[in-house]
Amino acid sequence: MVTVGTRGSTLALAQTQWVVGRLKEEWPDTDFRIQTISTKGDRNRGSLAAMAQKGDKGFWITEIEEALTAKRIDIAVHSLKDLPTEQPEGLEISSIPRRVDARDVLIGKEGRKRLADLPHGARIGTSSVRRKAFLLSYRPDLQVVDLRGNIDTRLAALASDEYDAIILAAAGLIRTEMRHRIDEFVEPDIMLPAPGQGALALETRSDDDLTIEVAYAIHDHTTDDRITAEREFLAGLGAGCMAPVGAHASVKGGILTLEGWVAALDGSQVIRATTQGDPGECADMGAELASDMLAQGAQALIDAAHS
Ligand SMILES: NCc1[nH]cc(CCC(=O)O)c1CC(=O)O
């Protein structure tokens, strides 16, 4: 019996059921069980940004990692973009399944269904500092209004008068079978996705060889190279998942292209850079792009976001 732990949100459960379905295909004789765990992120109604400023990077995952260490669960399924770039002692990411669409999407009211067509001063709901900064860089006239909660809560908020449109990750809507709600895929040249967006991580105990083998059966090497480049870039900046940082890697014809953006919180400045190389060098490429950008002024933007 392999116990797979996750948060209890609709999205967390949907992605964990998908993972267990894939694992069952690979290991038809193994029994899998899903165990839901409540985290600080699920319980805290305060603003995400305030929690991040307290340096609390892992508010979606601490309780899940405790359950893993205590052997109450054997595999933890996480959204990769919520996972800090370092794992605690004794735990490791042992498998990265194939990524779905990494882009952000717009969902708007009638007549508010494309970013370029939104009226002057339109109100956009998001609580992500990255989405806010890139939106304001593209359209400084827009008003970004704080909106947090799970996908269902955020979609429901669109019915109120407070928002003309909201921005979400495509992956969350695709995984919860709500793809039909997407009005526009926002292209990465307007809004670069978060590092790891659209990818999952299976975390296990480092000494649990049997479970590691089970998890690794659904590992995807190309996704791993892409997200490694993106996360090394984020780590190299000394930034967490709450910084106005975007990163997106793609692999074509055996070449990995990594793009990184760092923004001022108000969108008044965005530093952009791109690098290309062999996918085998993905970690170094991420680290090098980060140090190039720090030298180009990204340090001041990161410091300002953290202060
Ligand atoms: N921070 C919450 C979160 N974590 C992962 C996803 C979406 C799914 C993914 O990126 O894999 C979301 C919701 C959102 O950003 O719209």
C-alpha cells in the first residue's frame, strides 16, 4: 500500500487523482490510497503577500512534509510552483510528471474577454505579485484588485461587481475540467509564467527506495530539464514564489531556451533576458541567467519586493 498525501482543495485532489491514475497504469498490482491534509495556506484567510513577507515560504506544504517525514504518507503531490527550491533534510523530489500548459489565462465578463480589449481602468482580480507587475507593465491603466482563494472561489468572484476579469493558471483549470471557462491564453511575451507553473512534483523520503522507484515511473525528463532551469533561475535570484519573477523554459530541436523576467512591483520596470543551451546544462543555465540579471539591476527589484 502506497499512501499519497495532498491538500484537500478541488485542484489538489484532481491533480493527485491524476497522479494516482498514472501510477496505477505503471504499477497495476500496487494499491494506492489518497490522504488529504489541511495546511496553513488552506486555513489562513489573510493576504498571501503578508504571509510571504514573514518569510513563510512553505505555507502550502509544511504539514504535508511533516506527514511524509512521520511516515503517515509515502508520496506527497505538490504544485511545483508552490514548492520552495530546497527540500527539508531527509526528503526529496523523486519524480516530475509531464507538464501541462504553463501559461496564465484571462477569464472575463461579457465584453471583457481579451486583455487587449479591456476598457481603460478595468479591474483585474489576482493576488499574485508577478501577475500584477506584468499586467501593469503591459497596461498601466488597469486596476489590480486583490483576489485570493481556491479556483472555485475566484471564479465565483467574477459574478460580483468588483472584477471585470481575473487571471489564473491554465493548468489549474485544465486539471479541474474547467478548460471551457478560459477566455484567453495570455501569451508569455505579455505575462511570463511562474517558475514551475503547470508542473507537479512527487516528494518522497530520501531513504525510501521502493517508493522512489514507484514514483519515478512517471518521471518526465524534458519537464524536469525545463523546471530545473526555471527553479535554478529563481533560486539564483534569492527569490521565492512570492517575488515578481517569471521564468519559462522550452525545449525544441534538442536546445533548451530559458527566458527570465524580474519586475518592479508596480510594473514600472521589467528586466528581461534569455539564454540557450544543451538541456543537460539546465541547472547552470538557470544560475547563470540569474547572476547576469542581478548584475543588470534585478537585485534592486528583488530587494524592493522583499522590503
Ligand atoms: N498558488 C496557487 C496555485 N498553485 C498552482 C496553481 C495552478 C496549477 C499549476 O500552476 O500547476 C495555483 C492556482 C493559480 O495560480 O491559478
